[in-house]
Amino acid sequence: MRSYLSGSVDRRLYIGVLLVGDIGPIGDATKIVFSTTLDKVKWDKARIVKNNIVEEFLKLKDQPGKNISLSGINTANVFINKNLIDEYWIAIHPVILGSGKKLFEGISKNILLKLIDTIKLKSGVVALHYKKI
């Protein structure tokens, strides 16, 4: 099974969402929201996990099937520090922000990556696909 990592930030809180299924539209995918503040979500096929997020991730990773997509900077960094991410998709947007949360802030050690692919989108976004070495 592959892990897919992307960073995303909500203005009010950081939520990690695992999508089990094809990478793309999330409507049909099973969604697991890691949050200590939410009590319900409005998505179909969604549930909230408040504790033991690493154990929950490991259960999903052991199941057969498609990729797992992970969003949320705080949550992603937990999995990066536990050495659970196999592949990284990093999207570079044509915007310079003066402040905000850093994508890899709090990572405890260096991780060597190999560039697998680069995709340039019409919007100017560049997606970088890396595999962990």
C-alpha cells in the first residue's frame, strides 16, 4: 500500500483526513477525520478518530487496497516522525505567503527523498512526486 501526503490548512483548526480509495474526488472514499475538537462531520462515509491516530493509520495501511491520502500539517508531521510515509506529493502554488505554518516544522530527523515525477498544471501549480529512499 502507498501513502500519499499533502499539506492543507483550515483557517480555524488543523484536521487530518485519511481518504481510502482512489486519489481524486473524495465523494466515494471512506474518510477518517483526526480531530480532538470535532464531534461530527457532514461528509458521507466519514468518522472521527480522537485518539490513537498512529494505530488507526497502521490498521488502514495493513489493509489491501488503494492509496491512502493524508492531509493536515500537524497530523502529517506525526506520521512523518513515525516513519510511516512512503511517498510524498508536494504541490507548490504560485503564491508567496508572509506567515503561516511551515510544512515540515517539527520533523525530528532528515529524510532522504528521490524525485519520481514533476507535473506542471495549467494553474501554475507544480506537483512534485517523491519516494522515500
